[in-house]
Amino acid sequence: GGDDEVIADINITPLVDIVLVLLIVFMVTASYIVRSQINVDLPEAASGDAETKETLTFQIEEGGTYYLDGDETTLDAIGASVEKRIETTPDARAVIAADKKVHYEQLVDLIDTIKSNGLDAFALEIERESGARGD
């Protein structure tokens, strides 16, 4: 063999190393992002987008009482109110705050009522722990 031969092999080892490092970085950061959004509690101010959208605020007290924008209500009345608001403001959003001691089933019933009446965009209010990252 002469010295004038073309090297046709590509060394992919550095590429594989970079991809593995990026994979590890994404795995580690994803666990922090998910962990900070799981602690459901009470309340924290909702950060808004550049444009203001109508927001419906729902609360569930420890005893299971439902509130819509501060007024006591029932699930049936919530369904009718959501349907009426969606007709006038299709991009409305919901913010749900539930006490820690509320039964999970009541929260699911509220979310189901909201979604079945046309409101798909909602958020759960949380309160960060005092030792949580970002405080």
C-alpha cells in the first residue's frame, strides 16, 4: 500500500460521546422540571402571556364545596357557566386550586366537567415548598 490512499472511514466515536452527554443532560434536567410541578398545594400567582386572556378561577375547599370566581356553586352550575363563557370567549382558561385534603375524585370531577363543556386549557395552582429550588 502506498501513502496516497484516501481514508474512507469516518470516526463516529466523538459524535457518539457528544450524543450520550446530551442525553444525560436532558434526563437530569427533565427530572427537575417535572418534580417542581407535582407539589399540588395552594396558591401561587399565575404568570401570564403577553396578551391577557379571560381566566375562570375554580376552588375546592376541604369539605368539598366548589367555588367559581369566589362564588359558591355546584358542578352542574359550573358546567353551564363554562359553556356560556366559552361561547363569548373561546380562548378562556381555567385555574384550579384545591385544598390538600380534597378527595382526588372531586378534583377529577371538576376537571371532567370543565373539559366536557369545552374548556380545555387549565392549570393547577400550587405553592412551592420553602426549600424548593428557585426560591
